[in-house]
Amino acid sequence: MDRYIYFFIFVLLGILFGSNFFFTFIVAPALFSHFSARLAGEAMQTIFPLYFAMGWILGIVIYTLIAILSIKDKFIIKKLKWFIVVLSLMVISYMALHRTVLPIGQALNNQYYALVDEKKTEEAEKIKEKFKVVHSISSSLNILNLIFEFYLMYSFYLFLMDKRKEEDFIE
């Protein structure tokens, strides 16, 4: 049973890393290179809340699976100490993106386009500068999450290899 849980954790980590890479480096650039900034931004406002929510929800699922494993193996938490710390930081980052940074960015973006539509160019440019700051924070956290996800996959892979060596030694 444990092998299935280990496998499932690794798959979830792969989904997190793959989706982050896909949305950051494929979907967003493709949308912004093929559509107007306004239309691409509206599409991103639909996609990114789901993507950010998926990040923290899958992180909590991974926590839960590790908790299940810890019932049988009391030392797993100690073995995965840094994994759990980084997982915690990733979950917090995705929650911040989903529940705070993204709504602020969406509100500023909507306010910007409302001012543009009203031909209030000077006010719109001030809002655009604020949006750029929020977007920079969002992008930085997203790249940080990508680094976290790579670390989590790599460290969990090393953990699995150590576990496999232990089992081979025991058998």
C-alpha cells in the first residue's frame, strides 16, 4: 500500500511542476503573443485562479498522504523534514497568489481598462504602474514555486531511492 502512496505523491509533484511550467512558459506567452493584451489578460484571469488553487490544494493532499505514511513509519517526518518545510512554503505561496496577489492584480487590471475605456489616460497609467508591481510579485512567487516544485520532486526521488536501498538491504 505504501508504494502506491509514494507513487501518488510523486505523480502529484509531477503535476504541480508540469502545470507550473506549462502555464508559465507555454500558455501565458502563447496567449499574449496571439491576442490583444486585454483579451489575453481576461483569459489569464480565468485560468490562473484555478491553477493557483490547484497548487495549494495538491500541496495539502501531499501533506495528508505523508501524514498517512507517518502512521506506519514514525521516522518519515524526520527523513522528509526539509521536504515538508519547502512544501509548506509552496502551499503558503500558492495560497497568497490565489487569495491575495491575484485578486489585487485583477482589480487593478479591471480598473485600468475601465479608465482606458473612459479615456482617462493619465489615471490609467498610474494604475498600470501599480499593476506592474503586483504582476512582478506574482511572477516572482510563481517562479519561486517552480523552484520549490523542482526541489520537492528531486528530494522525494532521493528519498525513494534511499527507501529502496533500505528495503533491498532488509530483504
